[in-house]
Amino acid sequence: MSDTSRRFDGVGLRSMLRWLLGGALILAGVSHLTTQRTEFQAQVPGWFPIDENVVVIVSGIVEIALGAALIALPRHRVVVGTIAAAFFVVIFPGNIAQWTEGVDAFGLDTDAKRFARLFFQPVLVVWALYATGAWQAFRAGTWPTTPSHTDG
């Protein structure tokens, strides 16, 4: 396939989106461990039975690992993308709790802002599945195999 046709079939776009998501996850993970730890602690639901500092540290490490894997393991991108999508689903209750408990963090200081944020989480799930070819592999019935006709 020529470089020109690759640019127009979504393959280059998926690769760019995978790298962008990987970088965003790494940055978010690092901020969990450093400058924004307090903000992330505020998002841990009050009902969650584990200390919020432990949750923030572990989730930060997971985000760094997922981001690095999205970038460094292109042959395994379908599985990594599926795991990243699952991670976004698993942390969604924290976003719901932030809204229902009225917790201010990251400039989300009104119920309307916290509610609007809830709609971004499905975008992250779809982003992870699309950018890694996982969505395509599910539809083709080839999951967990990475489609061979896409780029790394």
C-alpha cells in the first residue's frame, strides 16, 4: 500500500491517535504521582474502601504503564487498547461519585461541569478501541489478534 493511500484509509490516523492517547496517559499518570495528587485524591469516591492516596498512586502507575504500552508495543496494540478501554470503564464510578458527591477537582466546581465530564469517559473508551484496532478486531472476529493490514 502506498504512503498516500495509507494516509486516507485511517491507518495513519489510528496510529497518531494511539500515540496521542499513550502520551496523554503517561502525562496523567505522572501527574497522579507528582503535581496533581491532591486533585486526583478528591476524585476517589468516599465509599471506596481503599485509602485514596494508594488508589491515586496505583492508578497513576497503571496509566503510565498503559501509555507506554500503547506506544512501545504496537504488535500488542489490540490487547493493550482493550485493557485501556476497560481501565476507563473501571474508573468511571469515580467520575460519577465526583458528580453525585459534589467534589471540586480540576476546575469542575459546579454540578453542571461535573455532569458534562461524564460524557467524556465514553469518548476515551471509543478512542482506545479505535486507535488500537481493537474495535476493528472485535467486529472482524479476530480479537485478540492485531490486524496485519494496519500500521504500528
